[in-house]
Amino acid sequence: MIERYSRPEMSALWTLQHKFDTWLQVELYATEAWAKLGVVPGDVPARMRQNAKFTVERIDELELITHHDVVAFTRCVSESLGDDAKWLHYGLTSSDVGDTALCRILVDTCNLLEADLLKLISVLKEKADQYRHVPCMGRTHGIHAEPTTFGLKFLLWLSDAQRNLERLQQARAVISVGKLSGAVGNYGNIDPFVEQYVCEHMGLKPAAISTQVLQRDRHAQYASTIAIIGACIEKMATEMRHWQRTELREAEEPFRKGQTGSSTMPHKRNPVKCEQLCGLSRVLRGYALTALEDVALWHERDISHSSAERVVLADGTILLDYMLSSITNILANMHIYPDNMLRSMSMSHGLVYSQRVLLALVKKGMDRNEAYGIVQSYAMDAWEKGCDYIDLLRTDERIQKLLSEEELKDCFRPENSFIHVDDIFARFDL
């Protein structure tokens, strides 16, 4: 991933140095396991752990010759081991090392992403409670629907984030496996104890069955989870972009001193971070598709998945880490304008209370279809004429016969829409 969208802690997990460090741990634990089985002399593992060394530069040199990264790695490490080198990679195939190490790295990325999600959840809880009873306009199809509260919008996103946390934890459980089962997965040249020992020490569980590789539905679930979280970030960013439109300006992303919105128009305050997040979420969806296409391999394996995974797994985790940090910062520091929300609510001249009028007439005994026709006809007039809806309703004798002035006014009180808001919040222990 390019540096613009990378944060140091996550990026460090995907360096070549870290990858080879993790490979070496798999190799060293495997040698220890063989020693416990009496195959490798008992003094070898400690000596190997002390002496084993590599450099990324030397591995790169050897790969130019071998055209095989694991062979280049083992040859590089062997140069530091002397006679003990014959026990390095004993009974293993390349994917025993690479796949097990990759899953260990993916577990570590999950841990960072989980911490990111918990920070986002904390901010969403705070904002939801802070704006719990602040009225705003609810919209469907982009059109005024009925009043709601600004806090409920944050509460909805909180619910999304909590589900995403569960998804991530499930994906981590699925990816927390290793395999050291040999060239076709049947332990033809390796004892299952080696797999058990290595996985235990790497913080993983042995896969119940594998071929030469771990099955890629695991990785596809992980990449799909990343894409879903990204889609939920896009959902928030898209809503905020609408709030920031000049005609509304109900809320906007932070705009700091010294920041500019345009090279030619000094007045501009654009939702650039939210737009950025919407664009990046598309990248994550593309990565998920690639991971899904990696599931089907030839027989016990081919390497059509390998080249793609080097890009999508590393870049996907780095990118989501950046996106989670970015959306959390936006939400924590956004500018919110409740007065503008009230102004927006008044723009439709009270039309947003049409359902309440409809229901009030039905309660008084009017046929629903008749009531709907009456209420809608005056609503259309209010749209066209730009006049107050309640004033038009007052002129209808059919309504006057059923609803008193006070009953009609009661239909237009926004607080009636909020009587169950606290009940919804209670579901979240807020």
C-alpha cells in the first residue's frame, strides 16, 4: 500500500523482514518438534536458534537464482548454521512455512483492526448519547420523510460497528490455523506432532485437514469481512457528505486552520476525507472479489492465489486500518449544527406530519383510503404552492368535523416522533 494510506504499526506487519522473521519461527519450532520426536539430535534446536540469521538483501540475491522465495530463504539461513543446516526445513514443504506464518500475521492484523473498531465504537457511543434528543429530518430517497433524532443516526452506525466487530472476531477464528502436513496434506513425510507443536507455539490451531495449502475460503472470509467494514465506513461517509452540502450544512467534517478546499475558490470547504473514504471502500471490495476467486485451486494446489494474496491481504489490512482511523477522527471532531437541522425540517412546510394526520382521521372513523386521498391532495398543493400544510388542512370541512384545532395541532408536534427514542437506546445499554 502506498505511504499515503499506511500507518506504521500495521505496515510493519507486512514488511519482508517481519515475514521472514515469522517464517524462521516456524522453521525453528519445527526443528524443536523433530528433536522431541528423537529425529533431530537434542542439542541442535538451541544451537540453531542461537545461530540462525538472514538478511532480506541476501534472500533477494538468492531468489534471483532460485526463482523461489522459500528456497532462497532456507539457503540464506543455512549459510549461518554450518552442519546443523541439514535439519532446517526437515520434512516440510514451502506452504507449511508460508501458510502458517501468513495466518500468524493475519491474526496480528486482526488484533490491530479490532483495536481500531473499539475506538470507533467508543466515539459512536459518545456521539449517539450526546445527540440522542436533537431533532433532525429523516429522509428516504433523499426526500423529507418524518422527523428523527441525530443521535439515532450515530446509534445505527454503532450497531453496524458492533456487528463488524463480531464479523472480525469470527474471521480471526477462521484464520487462526496453521498446517505442516506436507506436500499433499497427508503427512507423508512429517509427523502430525510437528504440526501440533508448531501451531501451539505460534498461537494457532492445526487445520483439521489441508492439501499442500490451507484452504482459501478462510482468506476469502477475512477479505470479505474487511470489505464489509469498508462498506460500512462508506455508508457513514456518504451520509456526512450529504449533510455538508451547502443547502443543508447540518454537519461537516473537520476543517482546520490552514486547510484549503480548492486551488481556485478560496471559499470552499469540501468533504474531501469522506470522499476519500468512499473511493477507498471500492478498492476493498475489489480485493474481496480477488480473494473469492483464489478459493478454487487445481487439485492439491497451484500458486494462482499466491501472487494475488501478496497484494490484497497486505494492502487490504493496511488500507482498512487507515480508513478506520480516519473515520474515527472525522466523527470525533466533526462540526454539527442543530439550528440548521431545525431549518431543514421547516423547509417542507409541515408535510412531514402527513402520516400523523392520516392516522388521526382513521382513528376518528374515516375510511383509510378516503383519508389518504384528502391528506395527499393537500400535501401536493403545499408542495406546489410552498404554503404551510396545516393551513390548507384547516380549510377542509371533512377534517374540521373530525379533528379539533388542538387535535390537528398535536399532529404537527415533532416531539411525538421521539417518544420511543430512549427505548431504542436502552437496547444498547445507553
